[in-house]
Amino acid sequence: MMSSTTNWFDLPLDLKINILSRIDPVEILVNTQKVCTDWYKVCKDPSMWKVINLCVLMDHYDVSYTERMKMCKHVVDRSQGQLVEVIFPRFLLPNDVLMYIAADRASQLKRLIMYIGSGASNDLSMKSLPEALKKFPLLEELDVDFCHLSKEVIESLGRYCTRLKKLNYIEEGPFGSSLILDDELAVCIGENLHELRHLELYNNGISNIGLKVILDGCRQLETLDLGMCEHIDLNGDVVKRASEQIKHLTLPNPNCILRPLGVEYSDTDTEDDN
């Protein structure tokens, strides 16, 4: 059998980008781009930085916090406005990085994932989020975990992110029956996000009242996950309506304290204690 080899320099640019984009971004900035002139050009191409995972950058504790902040902003600059997806890390969500991205550097952003958690910096970022959303007119998906999502965020989404199709929100504890009944967010979603196709409200204080508003206002909804939303009365008429209106419906399992995400409630999940 004859073997053949392909010279790296003969590879098309999109294939080079596909290969090098799999490397840790810190490794790219510190070492990879310095291998040769061709690699440097590829690493500088905006297509390399359409998707940025800031979690990976922030996990490099061998690099000072200040340097990691500089790297976060540097990779955003490298995208040259072509950024379509960004993932923020939990507990280390610097407000200035969020606003830096929002300052006309990500007008093509389609997906924003924020693992928030608690902390003064993260609280500040959540307060700035409604303002930042004004700069993301093409946003189609927002994923926010372990925080308190405000009415202002939902209203900003409805006003400025009219293409939003997916909202995933995991409420910060407490879980289950300790959760305070609160339909404010659900009502706000139903009144503002009419084009939603997929909605997750995990561990939320929504009741049947809020569920009805969502069903009335989000008529395009195909997927609804209400896992750990223990104030939902499973015997109510609105739940029956939801099962008829929503193609993929996940209800809270009454016998489950902490249900894995993505597991749908059904009769087979429930077992007698006897």
C-alpha cells in the first residue's frame, strides 16, 4: 500500500481553523500562535473566535486574574464582531467583560450562556444584563443558571431580542417545597416573549396561574420544562391544557427531591413507599 501525506500549508483555511480551534484558547495565545507565521495568521482569523468559552480561560489559575481578564477581552477583539456564542463562567463573571462585549463588539451574538452563581460581581452583572441585551438584536438563546432573573431582563429580551427562541433558567436555591411561590417572572415571560419555542424554568416559584399566562402568551412554545417547580398543581385544568398544547412537557415529579435535568415526569417515575 502506498501512503500519502498532505502538507499543512496546502490545507484550506477553514480546515486549519477547525483543527486549531480545538486547542485550549490560553494555549493558543501563549504558545500555538507562535509556532510559525502561518499558524499565527490562522489564530488571528476572526472565524477562530466565533464561539468563545470564557470558562476555559478563567480556569487557568496558573495565570493571574488580571491577565485572564485581559485575555477575555483580547479574544473578544479577535472575533472582530463575528462572535455568535459566548459562555460565561460561574462565580467569575466580571461585569466589565460583559459590558465590553456589549459595546458594539457582538452585534451578531445568537447564544449567551451564563453560569452565574452568587457574588457581588455576579449581582452587578445581572443588573447590567438588561442594558447589555440592547446590543444583541440577533440573540436566539439565553441560558442563565443559579441566580435570580429579574423582570427587567425579560422585558429587555422582549423589547430588543425579538428573535429569541429559547430561554433556559435555573433558579438559585432553595429547592422544592422550600421555594417561595412567585408568578411574577412567569407572567412577565408570557407577556413579553411571544416567539419562544423552548422554555426551561427549573426550580422556579411558578404556580398554575403563571403557567396559564405562559400558555396564553407563548403560543409557539414546543418544549416546556417545569422540573422542581413544586407549586404546580398537577391536578389542575391548566396542566391538562399544557399537556395538550405543548409537544414536549416536563412536569415536577412529586416523589423526587432532586430530579436530574432532562428527565420527564411520568406515571412510571412514581412508586408507592409501601
